[in-house]
Amino acid sequence: MCAILAFLAAGCGAGQHGDGSPQSVLHAYARALQDGEADAAYRLLSDEARRGISLEAFRRLVSDDPEGVREIGRALDRPTAAPVVNATLTTSGGEQLDLVLENGRWRVDASAVDLYPQDTPRRAIQGFIRAVERKRYDVVMRYVPTSHQEGLDRAKLQAAWEGAEKDEIQQVVAALKQSLAAATIEETGERATMPYGAGTLELVREHGLWKIENFD
């Protein structure tokens, strides 16, 4: 339960208390937990966080283990470093761009340098689409799970996807691009799925990198 409260601290709304700074909001949330004021703490959660837990359920979490909640509040009230404020923008094509707030100005995050990311399922799909559209089959191979790589190389992939399977791949890519921005991606351990068109895209994580396992 305490882990849930600590996680929810990341969803505190930055414009709802004091000067609106991340430090002031986190301090207010921590104090509310230490004082057992569930309603006050709940009001500091973002809309997304509140969608994940009702006020009644949040009250129960606070009342079921008051000492544990106070300890979480005390821990959150002792930050060890200045908070980093991030934002993620999603384009109409489903591509995500991360920004970071530095000295009062928004800057493009270093993650934007990576054209073919694999750190999250959504960004992996974005990179995969870009690689296919640019016919970078050497890069596409990075998105192929190890279990599917036997007997496959860049040349064979190119021959298939620009030959007999060309129309099918074009349809898949078009459907992925259309669905990516609004699609809900479900993660379960080392696997993830995303609905697109009339099918489901399956991904698997290998050594921390997300790869495209199957177009169902």
C-alpha cells in the first residue's frame, strides 16, 4: 500500500498548491500524508492519478496503515535532489517528443536524438515505422526478436517486404500510424500489446529493448 502512495506522489498536480513549484506540491502532499489528511492529499493528485484510484479507495489506503503512511510522508518530505520536470508531446502521427524544463525554459530532451528508440513499447513502434518507411532494413533487424532472427538478414527482409509482402507491410504500417497516437498499449511483464486496425501488435522486451514479435 505504501508503495502505491509513493508512486502516486509522481502524479501530484503542480498547479494546485503554494507557488505551484514541484517542491511545494510534493511538500504539501507529504504533509497531508503525515497528518493523515487523505482528502487533502487526494486533491493534489493529477487527473490521471485520480482516474486510477477513487477517493474512497484512497481514504482506505491511508486509514488501513496510518503509521506506514506517515513514514511515506516523511520520506517524501526529504528529497535528495532537485526535481526534474518533464513533458511529453504526441503528434497526430503518434510520435512522442520529450521535453525538460531547465531554468524556466522548455528544452527538447536528449531522447529526441534517437531516431530508432526501443526504450518503451510506444517509442519502439514509432522507431520501427520510421525504419520501415526509410527502408532501413538494417535497423528493422534490431526490432526482430532473437527467436525470429534465424535464417533472416537485411537482404532477405528487404526482398520480402519490397516483393511479395510489400502490399501487406504497407497496410500494416499505415494502420499502425493511424492507431498509434490514441491506442492503449498494455504491458504485462516483458510483453506488450497494442490494437491496430483489425489486428493486435505484440511486442517483447529483450535485455531492456522492446522488439516487434508479431502482427496478429
